[in-house]
Amino acid sequence: MSSLISRHHPLASSAEQLRIINQPGGHQRPFEEALEASGLHPLQATHIEFFQINVGKLCNQTCRHCHVDAGPDRTEVMTRATAELCMEKLAATDIPTVDITGGAPELNPNFRYLVTESKRLGRHVMDRCNLTILTVSSQENLADFLAGHQVEIVASLPYFTAEQTDAQRGEKVFEKSIRAIEMLNRLGYGRPDTGLVLDLVYNPVGAFLPPEQHAIEADFRRELKNRWGVVFNNLYTITNMPISRFLEFLIQSGNYDRYMNKLIGAYNPQAAAGVMCRSLLSIGWDGSLYDCDFNQMIGLTVNHGAPTHIRDFDYAALKQRRIVTGQHCFGCTAGAGSSCGGATA
Amino acid sequence: MSAYYDNQDLSRFAEMGADAPELWKKFQEWYSAVFAEGALTKREKSLIALGVAHAVQCPYCIDAYTEDCLEKGANKAQMTEAIHVASAIRGGASLVHGLQMRNVAKKLSM
């Protein structure tokens, strides 16, 4: 597996992805119509709780479902100047949480600056970690750095067995992930009363919706403890979005129509009311502003009059901006809902 | 129609309410109640449904409950064991009728 862009795949273009997911068809109830029927149209931000910085597409893994099309061959990374601009704008707000994502965000040379500066500003910091990065030789003191700064780790682990995990994330990823969790547990992560929070993220390994969060969390807790002796704090379920490499999988496997029908048929107004874009601002590696990380990956910047770049950051306007939506948004409103923090309904 | 079974028909299941809406409504309510969390978890019920789907050899149910089991967090090992349970009962049900054969044979034989 390699990135779409390195394979010169048509789906590397966000315009091509949008053409596919927005094409009219019998099964394609417009997302805006669903919002309208739920009294949520136009969808508005309510506040900004999460300042989510995507520091770039560079990653040590090439997962089959990746909505970022990240990988070792990607070169787009946030510069120091943009990172400093992000911190300057953050300092002038009361946004409580900085959520750092990628790619593997830790590979960005400015990652530690962002963590340190955010903490200095008194903000809670979350690191969206792929776990295996903690086992890479160049990152040997990373776990200590994260623990030392009380960073909440939100780590991907799609299942408690190697077969499913490796099918989605690559050979030996499960084994390395368990080693990484062991390392984090030794530092106190995932253990009660240490203040060091380790959350795991479940993504379905295929074209189906996630299970109920509480049910699969109990399975993970039991199986990971019994089989590997490792622990964690919370498990979040996240639905795979029909974009980028997961869209490639859906089309290649002949599951695209069925999956879209499933997402649309499972539209849940309660989940729609709780979508994360209403309380999050997403910042791209080049400083562009988005309503969420998914919109970022298909090139849909914030719109409807709100500023589109961090240099023009306007807190008051962004807090009450209208959200840019599309057919892919059904991915966050299906069933129990999906967000960076798991189920929403 | 080129085949007796068409996977598109599964999504048309609700058309069965067209000429008997009250019965369809009752069926739907009962069906939903059956699969709700109860003394058994939703996943246990889904695995039972998958096993029964194989026992009654319903391709629609196999399709639906394979997906449902995955969406309940079950893995292929658990799903395969559920099918073995159904198969064992089917096999055992045939075999236990062998006693009828033995009874009849004994009666007819010298």
C-alpha cells in the first residue's frame, strides 16, 4: 500500500472525490435535505472547544482507510512560521483544548514546540497518535516527552487482534502497537489516578458501521488485559468516512453504493445535532482553516464569510460560522454518530 | 428476473407491508423488541441470528446478519463458531433420527 498521490491515482484529487460522493443518484438523499428535516439547516458552529492542528501528511504508516492519504512519501508539513502563527492566535482566545493530528504528528519537527507552547498557554493538549511511532528509533524519548507534558494520547487501534488491525494498518502494526501501549502503561498512561490519559480509537475494518461504543469498549478492556496485560482509559468509535483511501477501498471492493446507502439510511438527527464541527476549528499544514479534518482533506475550507487562513483568524466570526457540508457528512451522522471524540448520540 | 434470489430484494423487505399493513407493523414491533438488549446482549442475539440464518439457509438473513455481527463488534472467529453451532444442531438433528431407523429396523427384523 502506498499513498494515492504516489500512485497518481485519480482519487488523489479532491475534485474527483467530490465528484463521486456528490453525484446525483437514487440513493443520494442530499445531506442538506436531511439537516432541513431535522431543523438543523443551516448547520452552525456553537463555540470552539477544540483547536485542531493538522501538522501534515507525513506518516510512518500507510493505512488502507486513511482519510488524509498520509504516508512516508508525503512531504506536506507545517512550518515553524505557521506553527508560531497558530500559537499567537490561540493565545488571544479561551479555546481550552489543542488537538494535534496528522499524518503522524510527532514526525513534524515543530510538534514539540506546539505541545510545549500550548501547555505554557494553559491549554489541554491531545496527540492523535498511531502508536507505532513510539517504537521508531528516532522517537525513543517521545513517550517521556508526552508524559512529562501531561498530553492526552488518542491512539488508533481498530481491533484487539492482529488479523484485523494489520489488515487495516499494515503488517506487524498490532504487535508494535501493543509494545507501545506497554511502554505508555509503564509511564502511568491508562492507569487510574496518574492524570495520564490514553484513549483508543476503534475504526471498522471494512465497509460497515462501528458497534455501540460501550459494548466494544468492554471487549477491548477485557481482551487487551487478558491477552496482553495492557490497559487504557476510554475507547472511541469512529466511522470511516467515504473519502480518500477508504473511498478507494469502497469502490475497488464494490461496496460504495451499499456503504453510502447505509450511511444515509442510518442518518440520526441526534447525532447530527452533536457533530464535532460545531465545536471545533481545523487548521491545515499550510494554515488554511476548515470545519473539520475531513473537509480539510477534500479541500473544503471554511466559507460563508468566515476567514479561511490562520493569519486572518477572527475568533468572533469563526465561533458562529456556518459549517460547510456535503454528502460525506453522512459519515458523522449515521447511527450513534461519529466524531474525533467517538459516538455523539 | 433471472434468479429466485436477488440481493436487491433485501432492501425491499418493507414492501411486504403493502397488503397487510397491520400484520407488518406487528411483525416490525415484535422483531425490534426481540433484538433489543435484554437478558442477552445485542451481539449475542446477532450471533444467534447468524447461526439460525445458516440453519434455515436464508441468503438474505446471512447477508444481513453477517454485516450486523460485524457492526456489533463480533469477529470472524466468533461468527464461524456460531455457524458451527447451527451446523452441529442440524447434523445432530439428522443423526438422532437414526434412532427411529434403528427402532423400525429392529421391529422389522428377526
